Amino acid sequence: MNLFKKAQTATEYLIILAVVIIISLIVIGVLGGIPIIGKGAANRASAAYWKTSDIAISDIAISALGTDTIIVKNNLKNSITINDLTINSVDLASGETLNSGATRTYTGSVAACTAGQSFSYTVSIAYIDSATSASYTFTGDGTKLEGTCAN
């Protein structure tokens, strides 16, 4: 009878240990501790943030050929004038007005990259609110623009 209790205790211990290991691996993957697992989650989190921010980057294509496309959307209630749209220290815009809900496509060469390679760039958008004439700089609260380089 005592042998059965020891076997049951050992089995319970192994099950608890397996659950702890599985939870640890999930947490490490979500936080990006294992690059292969965490890479996709970081890219999706960055894309979700930038698509819903006040000045949104609704779509981006960084190309290995050097022709990069960035689509910017004004999610504010007032129209704005974008004085500077700087991605990876490259300024793509100057003086364009975007009405509320409007989008604008910018093209240029943000950076050289290899197809399939990951990128992570800082973003800074300097704009003027048309209703108040106040100047603002939006940097995404430190959230970088992340993704994978296109062909």
C-alpha cells in the first residue's frame, strides 16, 4: 500500500513539473526569448500598435530593391499637416495635409535590407493640428516599426 502512495506522489510531481515547463516555454516565446518563436509575436504587436495609433502606419513594405512604401492614416478627429515623417532617420514627408480618416502613401528608400530579413525602425512624425495650430511630435511611445523585408 505504501508503494502505491509513493508512485502516486511521483506521478503527481511529474505532471506538475511538465505543466510548469510548458507554461515557462509559452512565456519565453511570447516575450521573444527564443527568436524563432517570439519574432512573429513582436511583429504582430508592432503592426497592431501602429495601425491603431493617432497617426497610423496602416501598411508598410520595406523592399530589398530599395523602393519602400509606407501608408499613413490620420486617426485624429481634426485634419493635420505632416511636417516630417521620419523612419529610420530618413524623412519621407514635408507639408502634406491629411483630413480626418484620410490616408496617404509615401515612397522612398528607408533602408537597405535583404529579402526575408527582419527590420526594426524608429518612427517620428511631426505634425500640426489644423484646428488648434498646435505642433506635436508622435514617436509611438518608443514602439518600433517592425516587420520582414519584402522581395
